Amino acid sequence: MRSRYTAFAVGDADYLLRSWHSSTRPARLRLDPAQQWTRLEIVDTERGSLFDSEGTVTFRAHYRESGRPGTLDERSRFVREDGRWVYLDALPD
């Protein structure tokens, strides 16, 4: 999760695509350069340890866009694919 946030913050779309599950990965990803990510808060985690095959991370990501602050709240599901943790999808509230 933290590495994906960092990739959003530095605009590394290639890393984001590589860390996305093959079944839900978009064909391409265009990041908005006007959106500046400023802080990540991990609110909760469920599973996702060394012996798990899936886990969830609830987070709040802070950003600025056009000078205005904003937040993105999400509960993300991660799974192992080829031995690596990858982002699968966002779970509904």
C-alpha cells in the first residue's frame, strides 16, 4: 500500500500498473499532474501477513488539487499473485 501511494505521489504509472492484479489492471493509466499527494494515513489493516494470501488496507490519502485540499478514503483489497502482493480492487463501504 505504501509503495503504491508513493508511486501516485511521484507519478510512477508504470509501477502502479505492475502492482495491479492482472484481472483488474487497466490497459493504461493517466495520472493527473495537478493532483499533489501530500500524506497517507493507514486507518486499519486486516490479514495480509506472511502466511495470508489476501488482506485489506483501509486508508486516507490527502492531496491538493488546484490549491484546494482533499482526501481519498478507501478500503483496498490486496492479494498475492506470483508470490507478490498486488492491488485487486476497492471494497464498497
